[in-house]
Amino acid sequence: MLVKPVWAAHVLENAIVIAAVIGPTKRESEMSNLKKILLVDDDEDLREALAEQLLMTEEFDVFEAGNGAEAIVKAKEAIYDLVILDVGLPDTDGRELCRVMRKQGVKCPVVMLTGHDTDADTILGLDAGANDYVTKPFKFPVLLARIRAQLRQHEQSEDAVFQLGPYTFKPATKMLITEDDRKIRLTEKETNILKFLYRATDGVVPRDVLLHEVWGYNAGVTTHTLETHIYRLRQKIEPDPSNARILVTESGGYRLNG
């Protein structure tokens, strides 16, 4: 690996800056929306320091791999929201690993870390399927901003896949997939309701806000229309629709408890 030993210490020095970057602590009801990050780096000190910084934001759940073979196994076992991938791995070149992951169907953003700072190196990484390229050493707030930007962009793409309770939610195909691979088809409006509720940062979404976001300015649509769609959604996704645990009614609105 091409990173100097002082690197991990450099990461830890950024801890003081975290409080200004991560924003307010999330409520327990929102913790289920943690983004899953696969962090691939053979430098154990650096990997642990970076994982700790990411966990401190309370936005991410971090899964670690120390080499390419381990990363491939983890990528097959679960769906991740983003991969952080070092170029200099002991058993493979990170760019080749990125290429393999893409061929195996990994659609999430890949942010590559490298000790090189040349245009040619950046081009090789991007051509291999990486979404962003970050040169070491870097400050953690900069990497965090890059990660957040990639996640925002990906959520708007056709490749976006979300974990929603026991379901894998694929908005592009209007579908929920159960843990035993059973497919639940959704209407366009049902898909849009789930998408907006999933992305809501404040937890509870007022009925009028949800109505406007899903139906737009339509004088013929009332809250009764929304309630009907919520009822139908619950019939599809709740084990006991009369006692909703996933799509929950709160005072004045709804929230997802994934």
C-alpha cells in the first residue's frame, strides 16, 4: 500500500471538526435509515480510524474489508449504499476490483482512495467504474462531503436501491423484494410515496406536504386520496396492516420505520 503510517493519525486529527460537520444527532426512529458503506483498505489503522469517523456521524453503518477477495465476498452477501475502495490493495489493484464489482452488478457509488495525484491515475480509476477519486492525504470533512454528494446523486438515479425494513426497495422497477425473493409490485404513486418518506430527513412528513410532493398542484386530490393509497400500501407491506410497524401514522402525517 502506498500510504504513509502517519496517515491514520492525520484522520484522527479531524475528530474535532466532526461536530461542525455531522449536524444534530438523529432520533432513534431514524437510525434504521443508516447508509451501508463497504470500506476496503489494507491499512488496518487507517481503516479503523476512518470507520470510526464515519460511525460518529450517525449516518452510516460501516462494513470493513482488508483485501480484494474479502471485499468481493462482502459485496455478494449484501447491498451497500456506497463503497470506499483503496487503489493499493495487497492482492489486487483497486481499479481492477472496481471493474469486477461493476461486472457483478454492484450499482452503488464507488469512491476510490489513492496516494497518487496524477490525471492519468484519476482517469484510470474513473474508467474502471469509480464515481469519484480522492487523493491521500485528505481531510475527513472533505471526504464526508464527497460521500454525501454521491449518495444524493445516486438516490435520484435509476440504479438506486434502498433497504426498507425487511424489503429491498427498487423504485426504478416499482418493486419491493422480500428476504425470500418474493416480488411485490407497486403503482407509480405508491412508489413515489415510499421514495419521499424514505428520503425525509425530519422523520414525520405532514399529509399536505406528501400530497403536494406526490400529486403536485391538483385541486381534485384530497387527503382522502392519500389515505386510500396509504391503506393499499399497508395491505402490501405490513404483516398486520391494522397494526402498522413500517408505514406509521404520526400526529399530522406519516413516517417510515424501516
